Amino acid sequence: MHADIVLIGSGMGGATMAAALAPSGRRILIIERGDHLRDAPETRSDVAIFGHGHFRPKETWLDGRGQPFNPGNYYYVGGNSKFYGAVLLRYRREDFSPIRHMGGSTPGWPMSYDDLEPDYQAAEALYQVRGELDTDPTEPAHSGPYHHSPVPDEPDIAWLRQRLIAAGLHPSSLPLGVDIERWLARARTPWDAFPNTGVGKLDAESAGLAAALRHDNVSLLTGARATQLIPGDDDRIAAVEIVRDGATSRIAADTFVLSAGAVQTAALLLASATDRHPNGLANASDQVGRNFMNHNSSAVLALHPLRRNRSIYQKTLQCNDFYLTGGPNGEPLGNIQLLGKISGTILAAASPVPAALAGLVATHSYDFYAMSEDLPNPESRVTLRGDQIVLDWKRSNWEAHLLLVDALKQRLRRAGFPLVLSRAFDRRTPSHQCGTARMGNDPSTSVVDSYGRSHQHHNLVLADASVLPTSAAVNPALTIAALSLRAARRLLETSAAN
Ligand SMILES: Cc1cc2nc3c(=O)[nH]c(=O)nc-3n(C[C@H](O)[C@H](O)[C@H](O)COP(=O)(O)OP(=O)(O)OC[C@H]3O[C@@H](n4cnc5c(N)ncnc54)[C@H](O)[C@@H]3O)c2cc1C
């Protein structure tokens, strides 16, 4: 089998890339390890999702101490975005420059915010982001407006917004890829971590891939797992080896786009080692698998004994008061946003709160997500032990996260919540994984250039969270999509010139 361009993985990076490449008329084949996520009662059941881990993969990774764990990393058409909270935030302008944090410093990006801005704008159009400008002081300049107004606060969240303002915070509407009427028409549940089986959430499948597959030159092969990239004699990638229905075959192409997600992309490059490339492909810098980042994050529950929270979805506001400052010497602390409304089932599954009490707590709680930047560290890494993935995540900048949680708790008490509880998210869910094949201008310290192209194999492009040089403290999906649009444009320009 031969295609002009083979894409590996149909998540946020791959699907967006496919949408941008499709109008070129090139023969594009997307190979995806998972299948379509079909509608079923479990897709809207908190018991199935949080209680039974119904959609989690039957896969085990090892942590840094060699302990096995079942990762919350999802393999379906559309990838992790099927489950995402659909918060589609831009990195802030400051995130593209070096920043001094409490736990160390971040490098700058090989591009500025202004370089990426047009692609952010286009990504917001593709994912039909609902949002509003001019309410968040940290929001960088946009060259155009959002085309859809924000998802409305539910009444109890409108009340909360006023309480937060009274407590000195500056809440703003979360930019969201959610068509709220369509989402609620299927079932009245939150969307955060609930898989999308229709068009209520604009995810990699319902937006990016749908746009790509409108073109006859694009096809999708599901249930096909890439096991190895095969380099040719000239160091270009010649083929990808896949396993489908137990059979192994090879697919050749002129260009390969690897978009398997930060952990799996690194694993595939490492698993493709040959005698000439003993450290794996694209790895002359020895950076593949290194600099793994995930956000430091906690759930913070504000309880008001006399007031119920009747919200269904809740997740409509954020506060960036501590995004750029707040540490003892003005260091950044992070972003605060609402979680999808937690239920007693969710709370009991994720914490030691007894089931009988959890329902009562959830009825009265307003549920926040505090998120702080994790800094790149070469020792925080993905490696392979035989076929087994080892994820040795070295958390960083934790002190800033603790301050963020403290600052939030203090403001919530001031806002009138006498009881505020917090709990850090566990390490088994690498939801915001990134950094394992970072971009940069220097081939000796990075894996790809600022267009995602491998410094070493010129027909290999990486288009997923692996290329992010920093994690910032915002949800990553929109930045992954914007980088894919930038990479696709470059790929078409350079291949047209050849
Ligand atoms: C519960 C949850 C909530 C989240 N909420 C948000 C949010 O609100 N906002 C936000 O910005 N981000 C959110 N995220 C993170 C966001 O979903 C990811 O950052 C984003 O989807 C990553 O895109 P990606 O292309 O890097 O990888 P993925 O989405 O993981 O896509 C990789 C794809 O490659 C496929 N694949 C993997 N290995 C192979 C292989 N060997 N062969 C073939 N195919 C392969 C996978 O099946 C998958 O489809 C959330 C994530 C989770 C889990």
C-alpha cells in the first residue's frame, strides 16, 4: 500500500493536520489504533466512566519505581479529545518567552505568540470555539472575534461568578468547543471526561476529522496500530509497519506525520531503533522521551452548607488572577477553572469520601480545577523496557501549585464558602501529557523544528502534544491544533517546492 502522506493517530494533532492537508488533493491515509466510540448507555453514565473505568484501555505502563498502572490514556478515533473538557484556551503571550518559576525556569519557544496567532484563530474557527474577549486580563490579543458567544453560566454559576468578583477575583468565560443544546439533548450530564458520541462536543473526530473526511482523497484505517517506522538508506522514513487484525503489513509514503500523543509518539520512535539509529529514530539529540510534562493539578471543592449547587455542567468560568504572578517573588502560580459538575459517584471514586457522604457533599459543592505549570526536565521521561512503556514523571514546580491552591482556598472562604477541600489529581491520568519530542531551532537539543519537522528525517513531521517545549498552565488542545495547522501549511509549501 502507498499513500502520499500517512498520518499515525487521529487525535487533536493528527485530525487537525488531516483537515488542513485534505484540500491539497494529496492521497492521505490516517491510521488509527482505536475504533469509533459508539453511543451506548455507558457514555453518559458516571458509574461506568468513573466507578468502573469502562473506557480506560486494557493496558499497563510502569511508573518510575517499576510499579504497573493502568493509564487514563484513551485509544479511539479522535483520541483523548473524545473525553476532553473542550476548554480551548490559547497559551498566553508570556508563555512563549523564558519564565522564572518558583521551581526553576522555562525555556522560550522557537516562535513568538504573534507567529502562532493566525493559527490559533483558524483553530478556533475549526473547533467552533464559544468564547468572549476583553474579560480576562491575561488573554493575548486576537486578530478576530470568537464566532460563537460563550456557553452560558447556569444560574448557580452566575451566582458564583458574582461571589468571586466580590472576593476580588476576575472570572471570565471559559472558551469551549461545546454546542450546549446538542450536548444536553443526548443526556443532561457534564461533558468533562464524558465521551462524545455525537456533535455536542467539537473534538478531533467531530470537527477535525469530519472536515478531513469530506474529501475523497482522505481515508481512515481504524484498528491499525503502528508498531515501527522503517527508515530508508537515505534516512528518510520509507514505511510504517502496522498490525491490524493480528496481521503485520507495511505502508509506504512520501511523508509521515506522527500524531500518536506525547507518550505513544515517543514510544514509537524509541521502538523503531535500528543498527544505524540505536537510540531510536529522530533521536540524534537524545531528547526523544525526555522532558515529559503533565500539569500539576488539584480539585478544590467549595462547600456552602445552606446552598445547593443544582448545575448540570458547571464548567463555564475561569480565573487567571494568579496566572502571571502570585509567588513570593512574583512568580506565576497557574490557572483556575471550574471542573465539570462532580456527582457523589465521581467523588466517591476519586477520593476517600465514603459513598454515603459523597452525594451530600457533591450536592453542596462548587468544584474547581487548579492547574500549575510543570517544567521541562530531561530526567522526566518515557522509556521502553522491552515492549513495556515506562513513564517516570518527575513532577516539578509543586511549591507553586500548593500556593495556587492556598490562594484559591483563601478567596473562596472570602467569597462565603466556610468549608473548602482540596485533593491533588493522581499520577495515573496523564491527561495533559506533552514535551517528549520538543521543538527547537538547535538540532542538538531538540527533536523537531518549529514546524514539527524532524531535524534528522526530513519526511517525518510530528504533530501532537509531544512537540510542546513548555506546558504553560492552560489546557493544551488548542495549541496542539494551532501547531498542526502551522505544520501542515509548511509541509504543503515545502513539498510543492520540491
Ligand atoms: C479527561 C480529559 C479531559 C481533558 N480536557 C481537556 C480540555 O478541556 N482542554 C484541553 O485543551 N485538553 C484537554 N485534555 C487533553 C487533550 O485531550 C489532549 O491534550 C489532546 O487530545 C492531545 O492530542 P494529541 O494529538 O497529542 O494526542 P491524542 O489525542 O492522544 O491522540 C493520539 C491518537 O493516536 C492514536 N494512537 C496512539 N498510538 C498509536 C499507534 N501506535 N498507532 C496508531 N494510532 C495510535 C490514539 O488512539 C489517538 O487516537 C483532556 C484530556 C483528558 C483525558
